[in-house]
Amino acid sequence: MLLEDIESKKEILDEEQYNIPSYITENLRYPLYEWQRKALENFLVNEITREKKKSKGEKQNPNHLMFNMATGSGKTLVMAALILYYYKQGFRNFIFFVNQNAILGKTQANFINSSHNKYLFKENIVIDGKRICIREVDVFSNSSDDIQIKFTTIQKLHNDIYKESENALLLSDLQKRDLIHIGDEAHHLNASTAKKKKEQTEIETPSFIGELKDSAKDDDIEKSWETTICNYILGKKGKDGVSYAAEQNRNALLEFTATIPRNDLIQEKYEDKIITKFELKDFVEAKCTKHIRLVRSNLEQKERVLQALLLNWYRYRIGVDYGIPNFKPVILFRSKEIENSKADYQRFLALCKNVKVSDFGFVKKLSKIKNDSDDQADKTYSFDGRIFERIRLYMEERKISFENVVAYIRESFQERNIVITNSKTNKTQKEKTDGEIDYLLNSLEDRSNHIRAIFTVQRLTEGWDVLNLYDIVRLYTGRDTDYKNKKVGSHTTSEVQLIGRGVRYHPFAYKDKEKGRRKFDDDLQNELRILEEFYFHSEDEEKYISDLSNELKNRGLMQDKRTQKIFNVKEKYQSFLNGMYFFVNEKKENPNRRLKTLPKDFKNLPAFEWSIKGLYSEVQAVNLSQKEDTLYISDSAPTKTKAISFAEIPRHIKYKVIHRLNANSSSYFNYENVCKRFNVDSMDDFLNFVKDVKICISAPMKFEDIPNAEFLKMCEGFMLYLQRELESYDKPYIGSDFKLVKFSDVFSFDDEKGKIGFKKEKMILIDDENDDAKENKRLEKELKNEDWYMLDSFWGTEEERKLIEFIKSRKSNLEDKYKSFQLLRNEEVYKIFDFETGQGFQPDFLLLLQGKNGNNNAYYQVFVEPKGKHLAGEENDGWKEKFLLEISKRYGLNNIVVEKSKEYILIGLPFFNDTDKEMKERFDAEFKQTLKISC
């Protein structure tokens, strides 16, 4: 197999031999992920091998390779890299083909339109000191030295060659050229191989099958792949069966697919062509997809739709709360037939227009739903009502009513913001979209794209790039199992394909975590986790859900390594704890939020820098002989730099930019939001407030000659820069003082407050082969017999295990000083809020102590937080340690709270770390001094 041979050769070769050349990496707009680098490295190793064979005089067939890469893993960036590689090797002509027009349109923009948000190259492509252009062409030119790409479908390419009409590609012309063919969604291009009987192992003698009409069967279209592309163009075979000499044929065919059909003949056909494999399961394991949640319910269709709309509102709010720019979660509604889709679309418009608060009455019932399935996989991936309980608590904490949800739906889901994948002019029985809708569907993440909901049947199952799709709602019932072949039916398969589109990860920045990967796999209670989850809503049809789950697992979209664990307080402690009191505080609005002046250190704020590029024009002359000549005219004036203050920007420019930004109702510069943050009475007051902030402009012209259009761009960039800086000083919330409440009010998970029964259920990622898992199991078994550990289960990090070992080693010291001590693991239940910012966190452990020797009525609550050295700094979780130490300062032994003749003492300790010497010594010293024990 080719892939195995490549891997073997890489072990022998020097890495420098297959390093990706700088002319590739420097001309790509995006950095390469490790799997993209591996694909290109494998390709380069194969090129080295082919060159060696060629130098020895060995016969070489045209290069035909398959890149097996998961949907969303960045296939097109690899294609772009390969185009640059082949350009450097002297190739100028490229044919990009797919099986359907819809895929073609979005790919053209990625390669050709430099202003498109998914454009793949740097703005200026430079190879060997020369600026290179990429042109879309219908026919190839002999005189151009640019990259020329013909974008087409298999059907059109076949017909162009078959008809040989004017301005179409002529087979004789193509066979004279060196061509690189790039085929996307290549699993469609193997029909004739897939349908052969086992005894037929040779490809049939190629022959033209005639013109392919619009009504052509899929089989005929797909069959033209192996005849037209593989034989006539790649192989340069004439219609008479005669081929060009192998040494004259430099053509290459690069196929890309997420799915190679599981067919023995196809697997055999491609074993000497597969150059890289990065399948969906690899993509999931690389944390580059959302987690899938199957939302099955017995709700009516209207309530199922409202359920998805409520989740959409909640995601949007979380995105706003955490400052994720331009975050617009999208919902897709899937119908069974086109006519159903049209009717569903009209019902949805009416629902969103007339939605009212009482429509959400069913949500209270949902918050009590629990998944009682016996199937562990179902428990792992299915959805229960706790997300709605989380939404309810979110709304309570922020004093948000359902009036807010209703207003959001009415505003966000107006008709202009909803698209149905069927053109009004379409008279056929198949879905068909026009160019405008295709553009909207393939640019959903764009700032200017207003689409929030999509209605479809089959149109978007392939070739659709989308990151901000978070919900699919199935608007029909039933399953369509293929009983004859014992397979799931076509509808279920296409739903899995749609889910495969929706699970692509929507990147966002959070602290020091990697932007493009999941961040909260082990932090299930983090609010932002909802942005890493994808929900598929359907009726609660057990057999259908089983089919869907199994197919998702077969495709690698689901993994079965998550296990449900239940954490109970040991029975002996439950009655004791019910009579205890516990310190809590809450997040509340900051009464002193509004800034009266700019912070002092704003004077040291670096100037906002803006560069205006010189102008250039490109003139292409075309004469009757089709020879082309291109002339570039550029502005070569020297760049001038000028420092100004914001006050010098014309007033009308400022207001135009603010008006643009405020098109988003949640804009930072919305007047209502500005008044909340600053002590101003008008927008003029605010602009005066920031008038002295500096801007540094570099331009090949005088300041007064800068066009208004550039001023607008610059001013908008400045306002967003200003927003980022000001947000760091904005403190809308603070943490209240601590007060005592009943312990059971915090740690009870029963509906009836105060009832004995402390329990927490969590989904834990458990890999039995992992050393961490083995250590956790060992410690869990040991802790079951330790009276001082309060829970009957344990699962934690290495730092948390070391903290438990530390307490265990101090057991005798604690028993000498205190009548009793218990360690309670906070299983993401209890949250405290920073005094200064209101930011919440959940301390990992609570050490509970009871005094003795005349001090029996003293009860200590001690916060203990294990923390890795890499997370302990100011840029990460350092604020938590400051808060813990501030707690000891404000409370501790100097501020004892008395409740029912018992004394309660609240203490926060510095971070625990067993490996960093400085952190370890600081914790040890504070532990001894604060708790008055000798070790």
C-alpha cells in the first residue's frame, strides 16, 4: 500500500528532504494543522520517490493520488498548497471539478476571491520574487504565466469535450497540455467501479457515452468520471484508444474525499493511491468538532422548534457575555419533501412573528427530564433536561424574563433572516438554489451575513462549509431502514451527513487555550461548553434514534469513552451535614460601574496603528489571437507616518462608524450600553471622553488627502481596538459579602430543599489504558475506606490526587488539633464570586474542621484549590488565588460569624502545587500558620 510505503520512507529520509517549502507556507493565508502538514509531507516524499524512479529510467504512470481527509479538516488549504507546489514545478493549468454546481460555487470563491472571508492565499502571492495571479478561465491560454484554473462539474466537462463547441475545452488541446486535475468529493466519482461484480476487476474499455442531458441519471454522470477524466484527460488516450507516450505525460490527478466507500473493489483500486488518511474519528479526537447531543422528545412540532430557538437565544447570550465577536448561532430545519419544507417555512415565519411568553410554559417540565435509558451510549450522547435547568438558573441570576427571549426571536428570525433552499423560480422536482442563496449559505459566519435559520430537504448534505450551525431540527417522523440490505435508509444517512457538516467547530478565543479546538471536555459545567455542543432535535422514536446513533458511531462522529459517574456523600455524613451551615456569596451588579474618567494607565496605551496601502491597477489586453498581456500600474509614492488623536477624526466619520457598528443590537457602542459603562449623557460626551487616545497612520499620501472610505475603515478598526481596551476596565458586577445558609441548600440535588440526599452525576472521559485512569481507580478504592473523605467516588487530575495524598499525610496532625476533619470534593456544584469583579469559580476542595478542647462549637470552612504552575499566573487563574487570600483577610479568625451559638470561620488558602518548590513552600507555610498545626 502506498501510504505504508510512504511512512516507511519517512523514517529513512532526512526531515529536511520533505520539509514543506517556504514558498508554500508564506503564500497561504492560514497556518497548517499537523494533519495538513503530514498530508503535504507525504506528498513530497512520494514526489522524491517518483523522481528517483524517473532518473533510473523506470516507467511512470501519470501521478494519481487520493487524499482521504475528513469534512472540515481543511482539504481546500491542502489543495491551495499543492497548486503552489505545481506552479513552482512549471505547471500553469489546473482543472478543478466536482459532481454538483453547489459545491463548485463556494470553492471558486475560496480560490479566486481575495476579499472572501475563506480565501486561501495571502493577498499577494509571491514566488521567486514575482507576483503571481490566480485566474478563473474557460479555456487555457498559452501566453499567460499566471495560475489558470478551470472550475467545472464532471457533467459539464464531459459535455464540453463531447460537443467540442466554440469556447469549450477541446480534448485535443487538453491532451497537448500539462494539467493538474483536482477532484473534490471524490467518493461520487467511482460508480462504475463500485457497481461491478466481483469477477470484473478490469476497468471497461473507455468509450464516450454521449452528451449528458440535465435529466441524466446519476449513474451516467458518475460513469463519465472514469471515462472522461481518468482515461481521456489524465491518461491522454485518444478516442481511437491510442495513448501519448508515458514519458510525455506529466499530468496528475489529485482526488480529495472525506469518505472512501467501503467496497472491496474501490479499496483495492485506491490502495496504491491513498497518500494520507485523516478520517472523521481522527478529527473528533483532535478536538476540532463539536460534541453531538441527540435531543429526543415527545414534544409537538411547535414546541420542538421553540426548544431549538431557546437554545439559540442562550448560545447567543453566552457568546455576548464572553465577548465573542460576531457570534451568530444558526438553526437548520429539515423536512422530508420540498412541499413539506415550504409549509414548514411558512409556519415558522408565523410562529416567530406571533411568539409570546406563554408559549414557553413547557420549558418548566423539560428542566425535570432525566435520561433513564439503560443504554450507556445513549446516556453518553443523549440530551436531558438539565440544559434547560441551566438556562433557567442563568435567567434567574441575571434577572432575565422570557420577554427578552420573545423579543430576540421576533427580531432575529424575521423573514429576511431565513432562507429556504429552493429557488422561487424552480419548476423541477429537485431542490435548486440561485447564486445569491448559495453565497449566503457559504458565508454564514461573515459579519454582514444576516441568515439565522435554514429550511432544507437534501440540498446541504454535501459540499457545505459551515461553522456556526448548532441545531438541526427534524420536522418529520419515522425511519426508513433498508431491510433488504440490512442498512439504515437514505434519509438517516443524509441526516448523518448533515450532522457531519454541523459538527465543525466554531473557533473562539478563550484565555490561553487553542482557538480552533474544544476547550471544555473536562470542564462540563463551564458556561462556554454550550458553544462546543451540537444538538439534533427529533421525536423520541427509539428505533430511529438507535439507527442514527449507530450510524454516527460507524462514521466516527461518536466515541464511547465517556462514562457516567455518580458522586454521593457517604451516608454516615448526610444527616450531620444537614444540620450544618455554610458560607456562600453571590454575584450582583456593581453600583459604581460607570467610569467618570479614563483609567490613569490609559495614558500609556499604545497608539492604534493603521496602514493604507498604495494603489495599483491591473490592465489585461486580449487580442484576436488570444495572446494575453498584463500591465500592472502601482502607486510608488513614499509612505508617510502621522500621529493624531481621535479628536482629529471628522465628526461625521465617527458617527457613521458608530451607526454601522450599532447595526448589531448588542454593540458595545449602543447608546444604552455606553451609558451603563460611562458617566456620560450623550454620544458626544463619550467621544469627548476618549478624544485623546492616539492613532498612528501610515499612508503614501498627505493626511488631508486620505479618502473618506479609508477613514471609515480606519475609524471602525480603531473603535474595535478601543472596545477591547476599555472592556478590561469595565466591571459590571461584584461579589457580595459571604453569608451563612443551610448546607443542604447548596449541596442538595432533590427538588425539596433541605432533604437529605447529596448526589452529583457527571460524564467522565475514561480511557482504561491511560495511566491517569488507573491512578484514579486506585485512589477511589482507597478513599472509600477513609472516614475523612466525604464522597464515595473520586475522579480527578494529578494535582488533585496529590492534594489528597497531602491531606492524608497530615491526618495525625489534624486529628491532634481538631475534633474532626473532612475533605469534600466540590464536584462543580458550589461557586463563589470574586469581590472585585463578580467573576465566579468553583474551588476544587472544601476542608471542613471542628474545633476541640473547649472550642467544640467552632466550625472551619477552608477553600483548597490545586493548580498547575502553568495556570497559576496572572494571565490565567492568578485572580482566583488573590480572591482566596482576600477571603482569609476579610474573614478568617478575625471575623468569626456566629449562627445558633456556633462559630463559623471562613478561610482561603493559596494554590496547592506539589511540584513547584515556591508554590509548595508557600502552601505548606500558610497551611500550618492558618490552621495552627505543626507538621
